[in-house]
Amino acid sequence: MARFEHSGDEQAQDELYRVRHSLAHVLAQAVLELRPGSTLGFGPPIRDGFYYDFVLTSPLTEDDFPELEKRMRQIIKKGQKFYREDLPASEALARIAEMKEPYKREYAEELLARHGLDGLSFYRNGPFLDMCEGPHVETTKAIPRDAFRLRSVAGAYWRGDSRNVMMTRIYAWAFADKATLEAYVSAYEEAQARDHKKLGRELGIFKIDNDIGRGLPLWLPNGTVIRDELEKLAKELEFKAGYKRVATPHLARQELYYTSGHLPYYAEDMYPAMELVETDESGEGHIKETYRLKPMNCPHHHKVYAAEPRSYRDLPLRLAEYGQVYRFESSGAVSGLLRVRGMCMNDAHIYCTEDQIKDEFKAVLAMYREAYAVFDLKNYKFRLSRWDPEDPKGRDKYVNNPQAWERSEAMLAEVLDELGIDYVDGKGEAAFYGPKIDIQFVTVTGREESVSTIQLDFSMPSRFDLRYVGSDGAEHTPYCIHRAPFSTHERFVAYLIEHFGGAFPTWIAPLQVQLLTVSEQYDGYANAIIERLRGDFVRAELASSNETLPKKIREGTVRKIPNLLIIGEREVADGTVTLRRYGHKDQHSMSVDAFADALTRTIRTRSLEFLLP
């Protein structure tokens, strides 16, 4: 069952939990009235309402919601009391047999047999009976009739297992009062309008094609522009910070990942092995080599480090790459650009001495903050992700070196403290080779995502026998810092789509300027401007001449193009353009020179707003 999250006043939340749980029973009662003979799954409260799963005798859609809500309010008005009954195991199973609820019986048998319970509880309100632990309100009159709303219909496998029957899940919102409900629904609808999957499709940013494969996005031309602009920004930041760029293959012999420690423990997260078979003279095949698509760039970068002798004078050595990696995420986890199987990471690895760790972490954090400021990203927090030695899977999940963990975690805590950064404790969230600082963003759709991370690795350099000659003439093992300010391009672009609602600022917008002529007789003037702008590497195009000006403006607005230039008889006569900016009602007339200068300045400085002359 879904976990209910408490927040705010505990007593009020407990009461709201009871209301939501009771509403789930009211919904089930209404559904059984509307679809007699249907059978029940689970019906728990969740953080913003409740849901209930059914196997229906005939389909229900959102068109049925008004009737369902009407019946629910009628049930609430009756003031049905909630009665609890506790029955020993044999009587509980007999009761469920009377109810003719096969899924309830399956779950009851599991509770009794596997969990050692000696009985089960039931709740009745009016004619409705459910096997349930509770709690509930005393009577349905305690439920606000105007503070809930049915939200959506979805499919859900029984017990979350794709081998089981597909049920119909009805979701609903429920809050303490109507005002809170309406505010939440309004925010939800705004979030839905900004959903990156919806906008990604409408704005031609990416596509998931089943012939290519789940979780393997195709970047369409508009999306590729955004990727390229992000890469350009990252390269500039890295160049200023002294990074050296490298390029590594998409695959490697699987022995590399045994050396790194990712195999065998992370085999299920990697694409299956590719065996290269060589045929001998008899025609019999023999496995010559086994390869894996790389799930991360770090083992390859370790090999770049090891390609040359290193001295303490070479450190810190900062290696950066836009590396394509592949991870075999489960089908249920794959979602738009947020969770994919093929991803590009703006990855870098910093090889340094122990004395250099704190300064390098501080420099990386400063780079992150500079990058976020470009997008005016402020809604984020820091998490110090540590190991959990008490985790029962700890032997496989973490490098077993308690002293190194203690020393490394202390260093990262000192970095955050010295910078005056508040952070939350993320026990059990570390990488298997060391602690990390995760930057958690809250999206406009309400999700919390780990968008960026900085990881301290005290294990991999030893596993790869990485060395440098110290000032004492002896060989030493460096530390490695893993960092990716923009996470994967896929996840960061998903975040930006929702952050900007698809209306990207001029510098990163797929199309920066569109010219709209009042009549095609002015197309020559417009094309001369386009040629000039493209000479400055501005993405500009002419709108179709077959449409009226109002329709061109409307289509440009739907495409969220940041700058529309309107050109008619007056503009041609005066050598000007009329600028109409996305999201602004006012228009500005200016010379072509003034517009071009302001536009290139806006792009060069990566301004979020057009810098009017």
C-alpha cells in the first residue's frame, strides 16, 4: 500500500488521514453501486488523497466521475457509522469467503500465514464491508463533502506485479477544506501543463520510439539544440576551471567492470554481455571476448589517467567528457527523460591528493552555483549522502573500509560547514565507493530529484592501481572526485522544460527569432535580415507566407518562440523591425542594427530576458 506522509500539525494530519481512508471506502461503496459484481483490491490514503483498485464488471472512465461523486456525497450525507470488528483467523477467512472477494482472500491468507497474525480486522459502513486495519472517522458526516474530487483512472497490476491481473485504479484528491483542495488542484493543473513529456512532444524536443527501444530517446532537432547549448555552457565553465577534455568508447571488455567492482554486484543494472564469437577451421564457435555497454564513464577515465606516468605536479588532474552511457533500467522505472536507458553525462573526474580534496570540492560547488545562476535555479538543497554500515546489504552495497568512510565523510561535512551550507543527512545514500554531496531540486510539478552530485572516491584508484610520484619521490594513490553539474542531459533537460514551461530564454531556445511578414512582398527584406542574423550564428527563420499575420503570431506563440519580428510596409520603408516577445504584451520598434546588437548581447550573456536597446 502507498505510504502516507505526515506534515504540518500532527493531530490535523491524523484526522485528515482518517478522512482520506474513510473516503476510499465511500468511493468503493459508490463504485459497487454503479458496477455491481465488481471485486476489490486495495484502497489506501496517499499524500494528497486516496485511491482504490477494482476489477470492474464493465469499464469506468472519467466521464463517470460526476455520477460517482454524486453517489459519494449521498453516502456521506447519510451519516453512516464506521464499525470495527476483529475476528480470529478461521472466522476472518469465512467472512471473506462470504464477501466473495478473491483478492482480499489472497492477501488475508498471506497476512495470516507469512506474518503470523492470529486474526484480522474489518470495517463496515452502511452496506459496505472491507477487510481493513483502519483507522476511520466515526461517521461519514465527519467528511467534508466539498473537499474531495475524483482525479483520474489508471491501470494497476494487482500487488504491483505485471504477472497479475490488471486492475482499474481510481485516484482522488482530498483535503481538510475546499479552499485547500482548489489551491492544490490549481497547482496540479499548472504542473500538468508543464509536464516535460507533454511539452517535449508538443515542442518537438524528443521522442521515444518503440522500434528504437524503451528508455532510448531520440533527440529531435529542437532538443539537440538545447543539448548542444548545455554542452557549450559546461565546456566554457570547465575551460575556465582548468579541465582537460577526453573521449572514450561506448563499450569495453567486461573485465574492466570486474576491476571497478561494478560486476557482479551491479550486473542487473547493466546491459547484457555481448559475446564476440570466433569460428575455427572446423566451424565450431568459441567465445573470444565479452563486452559491455558502459554504464558510467569513470572506469574509462581511470584508464586515461593510467595512460601516462603522473607526478604530484600534475595534480589535481581534471578530466571531462560528454560521455554516452547505458543502464538497463526496469521497464516500470523508465519515464520520459527522467529515467532512461541511454543517457549523456557531462561527466568529469578529478584526481588529487588528500590535501587537495577540500579545495577541489569547494571549486566544484562554486561551479555548480554559477551554472545554476545562469538558469536562475534557486529551489534546491544539499544532502550529505553517507554509507550505512548497518544496512543488511552493506557488504555488497559499500566498500568495506570503515576508517576511510569516516575520514571521507568528515571531510565533506567540513567543506559544507566551512561554506556555510545547510544540508540534510542522507544515511544510506552514498555511492558504493565513497560519500557524496547530492543537490536535490524540487520541480514545479512537486517532485524532488537528485539533479547534480559530487562524489568522493577512495576505492577505485586503488582497484585500478593508479599512482603518482609524490614530492618525497615515493609512489602514492590519488583520490578521485566524480562530478556532473548537469547530471545527465536527459534529466536536466526534463527539469528545464518544466522549469521554463517550454518557453526557453533566447540563448538556449531552439528557434531564437522568427520573422513574420504582413505580405510575401516583404519576404526579401526579411530574408536579408535572416542572412545577417545567421552570420552571427543566430537561429532565425521566416514564417510561412501562406498564413495571415494573426495566425502566424498565434502559431509562434504556441511554439513558444522567444522573439517574433513583425515586418510590414512601414518597417521596410524605415529600415526597422517590430519586436514581439513571448509572454509580453508590449511591442518595440527599432532599427535592424539596434535589434541585432541587442539580440547578440542577450545571447552572449545568456540573459534570461531580452536586453532591449
